[in-house]
Amino acid sequence: MKVRRLKGYQVLYLRMKDLIAIKVECKAGYKADEYPVRFYWDNMSFEIEEIVDRWYQGVQNPAFPAANYFKVRTLDKKIYILKHETKPDSWYLLIKGETIIL
């Protein structure tokens, strides 16, 4: 991840494999952390309007821990992919090579 300043803004250049650690609020149903309802990144809050898609990563390969993925749409109509690694209970934001201005 490259970071540089641009007229008072912080610009992040991220590659597809970049994972950004985030905090997530979840709806608990029949299991804890059933699905995300809000996430926090860089002191900003993103309320999730819709879970667009979700999929799972099993534990066949120890190099890739078990994880749940959520493709979400926020209230501002932007799409994000969230990864939840279940064993360490860690959440990440996946970025697809986009430039993000904070």
C-alpha cells in the first residue's frame, strides 16, 4: 500500500491483495456475527444498506484460514468486500486496486 498527501487529503494506492483491518458491528442471529451491519475505517462509519453477495472459504489449505466474505452496498451506494477470518475473529476490507481519497 502506498500513501501520499494531495492538497490536504491522504491518497491511498491499494492493490487487490491489500487487506485493511477494520472494526465491524454485526447482527447476531442463530450464530454470533451472522452478518455485518456497519463497519469503521479510518475514523469513518459506513452503514450497510444491503448484503449483495456472500461466500465462504473453507479450511482445505492451511495457508488460507477459514473466512466469510460479504459483498456489501453502503448507504452512499458504494460497493465494498469485507472478509471475516473466523478463527482469529478479524475483519478486513478488500480493495480492488482503486485509488481512495480520504
